[in-house]
Amino acid sequence: MPSTPTFSSHRTDIAGVAVPELARRFGTPSYIYDAGKIAERINDLTQFEVVRFAQKACSNIAILDLIRRQGVLVDAVSAGEIRRAMAAGYSPHPEKHGDPHPIVYTADIFDRESLALVVEQKIHCNCGSPDMIDQLGEAAPGSEITLRINPGFGHGHSQKTNTGGEQSKHGIWHEQLADVLGRADHGGLSVTGLHLHIGSGTDLEHLSQVCGAMERLAREVGRSLTTISAGGGLPVPYRAEQGYVDIDVYYKLWDESRKRLEEAFGHPLTLELEPGRYLVAESGCLVAEIRAIKQMGANTFYVVDAGFNNLARPILYGAYHPMSICAADGSSAAQRPANDVVIGGPLCESGDIFTQEEGGFVSTRRLPAANIGDFLVIEVAGAYGAVMSSNYNSKPFAAEVLIADGKAELIRARQTFEDLIRGERIPNSSA
Ligand SMILES: *Cc1c(COP(=O)(O)O)cnc(C)c1O
């Protein structure tokens, strides 16, 4: 784990491949992932015996395959994500009883499709509502389950990523634990796992509070537990001054809780970590082309061919992404004068701005002067990027490309017009 990230405003390549070459081969906008960065981040976490990727952060099956081959297990929050994991080679359940579950389904509800699928494939479930326990007990008595508990407090880098406390819909309310243990018992389910995920952007001071809650709750569940999960929420730096979280301290706090519980239970407990953002954020860049440069009073706008249909984090959370300019011919923009500019996308919606703060306030970014045809690279976009794409304004999903060992390969073709209207039909009766 490096101590601080470095971001340049004039990048010319991604993982050793020139930006204009990527644009020529795959078009713009495109998501480009660096496999090496994912491997680095996985490597940071070797202390945890089970690392489970929260695939909702980036669920392309090529990324899942890459992560699977490095020994990381996977979390799924829908039937679609269970199917993706299986398509990427994960087995639905462990070969040997007692081994960690390759796939865990974590949610607050079972829709009918996911309930049928978890029963059919014997997928381990992490239940985030009392109703899930009743429904699984009815459909698959004898199963082992994990309980996701809302400990009554939360933390997040924005209101929308806070997943604990009274205003969160996630998990089972901590005061209901005795009640849900009764329900599990009634349904013939055995509670083998306990899970807390209270938000993204967890800091270390907060963490000891979370560990304390885990210990209290685990003692209440008792000796049936074999696994505790620390959830996700490991932050990544989006700005140079942010730095990385100290993984050793993070691990140590959890490991101490785990050891105290092992002592109390008299048997070993598996400690799982469930990162999403941490594994993939830095690996991904969104490459766009600058198609218009306009002056609006005092503001200079660079308007690019990617919008919030491709990357929604700025409009959703006011998220900050590092950005850089690469000249159309691939030369460095380092020597150009810098300007404060607004970066906008192509959508017919005034909120389609990549440089905005929470609340929608437009801000500017200091970037090298640019020309039409130059490239804008939006960085640290691998997590909650492509997966949050929409077809708003009938824009196709961007291409996705994976670079490994200096070789770039398409891992998702750009959508076509046929893809866009698949399933739509004009009723016969309108003739
Ligand atoms: C989203 C999510 C994660 C991952 O969160 P990050 O902030 O991306 O690490 C982990 N566990 C669960 C249950 C989640 O919903």
C-alpha cells in the first residue's frame, strides 16, 4: 500500500497504453481498467483470510473472473449478480462443508426470482430483514444464514452512502436480535454468520465503535457463529491529500475482536472483509473526447462525450474525481497553461456536470488548456462507475476494456441501437 496517491493533470497513457490508441481502438467514451491496480489492492488485504468482493462496485464478468483467480470470494445483492458470479466461474456453494461460501447473497429483501435462485443453487444468504428469515425458513428449512445487523449508528461519505442508524433501510435493527433469533429457530435455520456494514468511507476512530458492536451482538447470537464479517467501506483516496487508510490498524482492531470472541466461544471464527470500492476504484478510468469548448460569461466549459449516463457519482453525491487532459496526438499537455474550467457532458439536463459539489453547485477544475479532439481522462472511476450507467437520452453503455500486461482487450462491447430498443414493441392495435 503506497502512502499517498499521485495524480497528474496531463496523463498520456493508461497502464502503459497510449490514450489516443485506446480511443482509436475502442471509441469514446470507454471505461479502461488496469488489472495490475486490482492485483495491488488485493495484495494489500492478505491479512484477512477471506476477502469477499462486493461486486456491485464493478460487476463485469471479466473483472469478476480476474478477482476470482486471485482467491477473492464474492458478494451478490441480486439474482443478476448471483448469475454474474456463476458466469465468471464461482461455484454457488463450497465443495466442503465449513469452507467459506464462494458467493453470499446480501440484501434486505428476497424478490421472488432471487428467493427461487438461492434455494435452487443453495446460495448462502445474509439476511437484512426479519421477513427474509421467515421466507427462507419456509422455502429452505435447515439452511445456514448470516444476519446483517444495523447497530443503530452509521457512517458514510455522504447521506446516501450511510448504511446504519435509524434512517437507513439496511439490516436488522439491533434491538430485534432476540426476536430474529427466535424466527430463525422457528424456521429451522442456523445462524452461522454475523455481518455489519455501516457505510462507505469508514474511518479508524469509528471502527472501534463498530468492533465493539460486533462483539456485543455476536455474544448475543452465541456459539453457532463461525464467521464474522466486517463489511466493506474501506475508503480510497480521490484526492492526493487524502492518503490511504492504515490496513494494519484496521485488521488489528477486527482481529482483536475476533480473538476475544473465539475465546468466548471456544472455537475458531473466520473474519471476512467485504470491500467493493477499495479493490476496483483506482483501476478504472473513463476516457472521453472533448467535443466543444464554450465560454459562458466568466466560465469556460469543456463539453465531452461522456455524461452522467456513464458516471453518475458527481451528480449523485457531488463526488470528486481526478481528471487529466491528453492531447489528441498523444503528446503531454504538461507544458500548456492551466485554466479553471467546468466539465460538462452531452445530456439534455443542466446537472450533467462532472465538476460539481454536493447539492449540485457547479465548480471548476484547474486543467491544462485543451483543444477539440483532445481527451479527458476521468480517474478513480472503476467503482460505482460503469455499473451505475443508464441509457438516459438513448445513450448506449460505454465500451469496457481491461489492460493486463500492457495488452488491452475489450470486455464489454459498446451497446448498439438494437441493444437500446431490445424488448420494446409497438402494439399491433395501434395500426
Ligand atoms: C456496497 C456494499 C459493500 C461495499 O462497500 P464499499 O464502500 O464499496 O466497500 C460491502 N458490503 C455490502 C453489504 C454492501 O452493500
